[in-house]
Amino acid sequence: MVRKRIQETLTTSDGTEGSLLIPKKIHDTLWPAVEKALLPRELAALVVGPSQIPGSSYDINAITPNTMNVREIGEGAEIWLDSPEFTDTNIKPLKYGVRIDVTEEMLEDAKWNLLQRAIEMAGKEFAENETSLILTQFASASNTITGGATLTIANMTRAMQYLEDADHTPTDWILGTEAVNDVRNINTFVEAQRYGTDQMMKTGFVGTIYGLPIYRFSTNAAPTTTWSKYAFVIDRKNAYVIVEKRPVTTRLYEHIQHDTRGVALTQRIAVNYLRADAICKITTT
């Protein structure tokens, strides 16, 4: 009878009971989150830290281009009076944050340090938020090109011309995943990158566009998933500025009445374009 019951348990149709008798192994290490492609701070024209911001905001004064002229004057005539114009941009960092609570029982019984793992994950989320803020400013570009179904060479050369027409020098390409895919399928760039080497075919390396480096951003770090189709070309010396009043800060706390421990993470940051014409956006359908 006992043998029969064991056999019935092992052969139950849904296998639930049988699975209880099969030993399981849980991986010894908590698998980390995927590392997303984010935009490095080196692309910013200026990064302003807390020590440079005495108050709650930061002002940037910039000369307005082409507002002062040299004119021909006749002999003995009065010299023209002129002066450049200036613009003032006030940037006020906003506060972003997240709070994590873990019970003492979970800290005592869990296989991993759940609080530490959550803090690490939160740090990555702050980095993703910064990339999202940068891309949002790129959307404010005064130059926009509406392409077709795919990114084309004509789109890219026209985008570079927009910057050059405003006396900027294109320095970097910033592409969403679909735009990167379009570049990988443009034979001109494929042939140029693998000339004398098979690096692109081995690694999927995107290479450069007319000598300018390419930075790919994660669709999941962008403001919306449709941004995967976007491409930007910038002049990094004039494109945007990052103002950070408070870097990512952690504060530990305890709730005695609930027997929990936690951490609050906050950051005060803002991203603002410096010169809108130093950025050009290309959108595709």
C-alpha cells in the first residue's frame, strides 16, 4: 500500500507532488540586473557640482552669436558703437529619490543581503534617470530632420550641416537601438569599418560616422520606447550642461515600531541644453 501511494505521488498528472521529492539547487549568487547603455558625463559641455552652487539654482550667461558687427567707416567718420548681447539661463536642480524598506526577519533569514542589493539597483536607476534627462533636452533641439522608414546617409549629412551652419563642430553621434541597426545595415559604413579587418563582423562594433564616435543608449533608459528610432548629432562643447546640487546620497534609518530597516536615496540634479542649435535630432518612422 505504501509503495502504491509513493508511485501515485510521483506520477500525479500535474507533477506538483512529485516535484517535492526532487532536490533543487538555488544559485549561490543573486544574478545582477542587465547593464544598460547609458550616456557618459564626458559628453556634457559642463558638469557643475554642489560646491559651485551656493543657492538652489545656477545661472549661465552666454554670448548671443552674431550680435556684434564690424563695419566699414570713412576717413574721419565716427566709429560705429556696438556690443554683444547676452542670454541668461537659470537651471534649478530637482530632487529625485526612492526609499527601500526591509524587515529584520528578511535581513536575518535571506540568503543575500537584500538591502545592499536594492541599494546597488537604485544606483543604476539614478544613472538611467540622468540619461533620460539628457535625452529629453536633446528633444528640445532647434534642428530636426524627419526621415523615412530607416536612417539614411542623407539624413546624417544634413544633420551635420545644421550644426555647421550655426558654426558648431559636430563631435558625437548618439543613437537609439533601431537607429544603430540602420547604421549596421548601411553598406557604406560596413565596408569602411571592416576594411583590412573583420572587427565589425566579429563583434558587431558600430564604428564611427564620418569620423565621429557613436554612443548607443538603451531604449529602456529613454523617456519612451519610441526613442529607439532617434538619432542625435551634437557639438559636445556647446550642447548641454549638467547641474548637480546633491549627488546620489544614501541615508539609513530604522522603524522600531515595525521592526524594519531601510535606506532613502536622493539626488538633486538638472540637465539643460546650452545652445539648442548645437544639437540636431533625426526621427524615423
